[in-house]
Amino acid sequence: MSEPSSTSSASLSGTNLERAGDHNQRVTLQAIRVGGPTTRAYLVEVTGLTPPAIANITKRLIAEKLVIEVGRQQGARGQPAMKLAINPDGCYALGLNIDRDHITLILLDLAGKVRARVSWDVDFALPEAVASFVGREIGPLLASAAIDMRSVIGVGVAIPDDLGRVPLPHWPAGYTAWNGTDLADLLAPILPLPVYVENDAAAAALGELYFGHGLHHPNFFYVLVSLGLGGGLVVGGNYYRGASGRSGEIGFIPVAGGRSLQEAVSLAALYDHLAADGIAVSRPDQLSEPAPTMRASLDRWLDQAAELMTGPVVAINCLINPEAIYVGGRLPAALVDQLALRLNQRLQEDRSLVPAMVQVQRAAMAADAPAVGAAMLPFGDKLLPSASVLMKAGETAS
């Protein structure tokens, strides 16, 4: 049996408080999700709960069809222990990413696999257009995965903060309609489900935490390159929001020329840069196989982006001291790698002046990270552990 890491032990600890069974069940399910397939003996070790407690909890999880037995452990003396794993079909959640250049809807199973996906490249879709898209696509989406709506426990929505307030290039005047839109009310006639809303960069960071590099490095800063530029901070396996919920707003950092960083480093900024060179681009897929002229223009933009991002990234290292800095979003993977390479070369020059510096690297999650992270919100609320659940358990027991 492998020794659990200190970070996973800290995040998966159970509690012996009275009536804290809900928290313990959530912790056990999370331990199976992260470490599975695994044995009950491992769950005792990693959660700190007693063997009888684990036996009772796993019995309930199996009865609720959230966990399945997947065979016995090989190589052990005596009767081999039964191994447990998440049941992918235990339940499902929807993830909806609303952004200024696309709308993406996914169906996620309990094991974190995207079972169905549909996306619409559209510029500055208004609320009514988003509702129409979801209403049109939800039936075919579920049918393509042979999933009944009754098995879906909620819908998470990833959407930029200030969607109708921050004027990016070419946005229409009517886009301010998003300022007064209640997403639960917008989706209620279409999806008879609980609605959970999250900032898109925060959702992407949560996606990375649950299914990407964050599984092994739960202290990181996430940079989301979309039509704008956002960021998210994960500390000890928990998303850190800050005093007013606006932590990680790297895009608003002032840079040279009296601009914000996202005015120079974002897809909108890249499209404008290319347009100035006479190259018309409006979608990320058009960047994947650049002709020589576009390649030269992209190289100039990458050099400028790395130069402008160096200061903020040094500040992140000095102020936060993360394990890693991940870059994800809709920028094609090859360009993310090139941006990271340039950034790391510049950071190397500052290394002697900074006490601790980590590499910038491409996030493990693909462009759908915000939608995947959003789809995790219903699972997190109903099934997985959180500090708030433990606090409520403690209050109940007192």
C-alpha cells in the first residue's frame, strides 16, 4: 500500500465530530475518485476514519450507485481485498461556458469524462441567443449519450465577471443586457435543474484541480487566455477568492503603454494584432496551422506577450509562491507552449533576484476547462467535500 502524500492527506481527512457523516461520506467518495481503484484499507489510511466507519460509508456509496466494486487487489497475502472505483454512471452534470466568442455545453459523468459536447462559435451572443442555443441542443446532447435528464443533478455555468461591463473590441451596445441577467431565471424554462454560477477563470482552475495537474500539485495559479484574460488561484486544493471574490484578476494589471494586460494578451488582442498585419482571423482554430506570414506575425505577438507578462508572473512567484503556473484556454496548445517557453526564458534571467521561481507550463485541461470546471460545481455541492460542509457539520455537532 502506497503512503498517501501530505497534500492529499490534508485535503481528504475525515472528522470524528458527531453527525458529520455527510462530510465523511464526501471525503471517502473524493478519496476513491482521486486514488481509485483502491481498497478500503487505503481509505482508512488516507482519511483517518476507522475501518467500521469506512465499511459503513462504502456500503452506502455502493447502495447509492456512486461507487462500484471492480475486482480484487492482486499480490496480497490472504484473501485479496476488493477494490472500489467511482461509478461513472452514478450521476451526471451539465457544464455551460458562456463567453464573448463562443458558447459550449458539455455533459460530464461522475468519473469526470465528457460524455457529450456541443459548441457554437458566435460573437457576443445575447442572453436570448444563449437560452435558444441550450434549448435547441440539450435534447440531442442527452440523446447522443443515451442519458435521461433525471440522472442529471445540476448545471454549472462558467461566465466571465463583468461580461456586459468590460468593453472588448467590437462588442455591440446591446451586450450590456448581460448586466441584469439572472442565469437561473434564464435557464429555468429549459433546464429543470439547480443552477450554479462561477467565474470562467475560477471554473477553469477548478477543472485543472479536479482533472489536471492539480491532482498532484494543489497549489497553483491558473491563467485563462480567452477573448479576454483571466486568472485563478488554488491554495491547498481550494480555490481562493479574496475579500470580494476578485482574486486572480491578472488581466486588469496595468502594463506599459497605459493598457491593461488583457488589452495586449488575449485572443481579442491577438486578432487585432494580426488584423494590423493584414491577416483576418476570428476563431482559434484558424491559428493552428499558420502560413509563413501569419507565423512571423504570431512570433512578434508572442514576444510582446511574454515581455508584458514577465512582471506579473514574477509578482505571482514572489507574492504567492505557487507550485506551478498553468496557462490554458482557447489559445491553441502550440502557441501556449511557445508563450510558456518565451516566458520561462525571461524568468530565468530574473531567477537570481527572486527567492523562488516556478516554471510556466501549459495546463492539462483543453479549451473546455471552464465548462468542465463548471460541471463539477453540482458534484461539489452535493457529493464532494468542502470546508463549508465540515464547518456546518461542526456547528451541528456542537
